[in-house]
Amino acid sequence: MPVVKVRDFSVCMKKIITLSCFSLSVVALVCILGTQTSCHKDTTDCPCVITVKDTNSAAVAGATVKLFAPHGTWSQAEGTAITNSAGNVNFDFTLPAIFNIVVTKGLALNDTLKGSGIIQLQIGQSVSATVTIK
């Protein structure tokens, strides 16, 4: 059986300890950077208010407001609501997003007012948009 000298053993242990510390540092760095990537999503509320007005700047009650993701399909709304007497609808999402707004208000057969806009939701901030229908 070969004899291991104490000096060789201590040099070997120093190398093992150095490599272990380096490996732990790399693992810790990867863990820290992994939590800071753009894939991380904050789940703070992102409320928004859409106000619908007519061409005379009067509030429009009973209008249908639909929010669509720009890259989604127009057949699948992300949110739909009817305006109240002040012409407002409130939405509350859990992630920031950009939505296309489409508003319609049927008056009579073949007589529908329409309008559109865009809104960008912000983390922890209430944002608003006004859409004028014609």
C-alpha cells in the first residue's frame, strides 16, 4: 500500500476545499441570478378603469367594453364588462399587460356606436383610459 505524506495530503485537502468553495459560490450565484430573470412575474394587482364617452364628452352608460391581448385572437376577450351610469368599468388583473380596448353600444337595429383604444397595465398602479364612441 502506498504511503501518503502529510504534506501531499494537506495540499490535496486545500485543493478540495478551494474547489468546494468555488462550486458553492457558483451555485449561489446561479440561484441569485435565477430569481432576477425577466421570466419572474410579480403578482401585485394591476387595476384599470375604462371611461366611455360620446362625441359630446358625455358619459355613456350600458356600453360593452372588451379587452383583448394584442397578440391574442379577437374572438377571445381577456375581460368584458358593461359601463355604469358614470360611463366607467373597472378591471383588476394580477399581471401587467397591454390590452386593445373595443367598445360598442347598440342603439337600434343596425345603429351601433363604436370606439377603440389601448391601455397598458402597471404593477401596483391604477391606470385609466378614455374611449370616445361614434
